[in-house]
Amino acid sequence: MAKRLLPLLLIVGLGACSDSVTVTDLGKVKKPAGHDQMAQEALHPKERRVVMPPSVRGKYESVEVLVDLPKGGKSVRLEVPLGGYAQAAGQGVEVAAKDYLPSFAMVGEVITSQENGPANPAVWLDVRVQGQEVFRGWVFRNEPDLMPPLVPGYAVKLLGVKAESHKDGAG
């Protein structure tokens, strides 16, 4: 008997559905207080002051980064001197490296390194492809997707760091 009632209930249930929809006007949508300011800060993040501890200052020479190009483009691997830039001219990729911190930490308005060991390695990079800025910000070795690129489809990764070499044998 339940098998006979099921089709009947389905037909009655479908009959109750109609194509008409009632729309309720909720009025003008109000943005939460501070929404516009937060949106602007997300588009233009505030650059905090970087304080380089003496144990880190001058210890590192360059970083090795990987720039993944979109739509099946080749990946570009570059060694970038800290405080300088490197380019892969054939692909129009240019990377500038500013600061490297082996143990990135943000304390209030200051960015620093908590220790000299590689607990949370990060580097500030500016990446341009064919003259267009595609990434600007901190790249974390352990969390490469933490800072999204400015242009979708690109990815930037910190692969490693090279310590300062002491050519005079003093170090």
C-alpha cells in the first residue's frame, strides 16, 4: 500500500510547486561601519617598518625564487640578490628582493625576525612580467599561497636562501 501512496504523494507534492515566486524588497543594503576603509587597506596594504636584528643583518646574500607563469607558461627560477634584482629577459620576468627574514614575525607595526634559524623564512619581493607588476609583498617559504598575486594565474615561491660568502677568509 505504501508503494501505491508514494507516487500519489509525489504528484500532489509536485502540484503544490508553482512557477510563481514572491520577492520581498529588503530595502537598500547597508555596509558595516568601516567597510570601505577595510576594502581600501586590502587593496593597498600598509607597509610596516622592517627591523633587521643584528644577528640577521648582512648574513644573507640572495634568495632563490620560482615564478610560475599562467596558462601553461614555463616556470622561471631566479637567484635574486637581496637589495637588488634579477631578470629572465627571454620571458620578460624581473624580480626585485628587498628584505629576507629567517624567522618572520610581526609585532605591532614592526616586522622583524625572532631568531636566526629558519622557523618562518620570508622575503619581500616585487615581481614584474613584461613590465606589469604581478606580485608585491612577502613570500613565505612554508606558506607560498598566503599572499595572493596581484594578477590571477601567477604564483611566486621562495625556494631557498644563500648566506653571505666571506671572500677574504675572515668568516
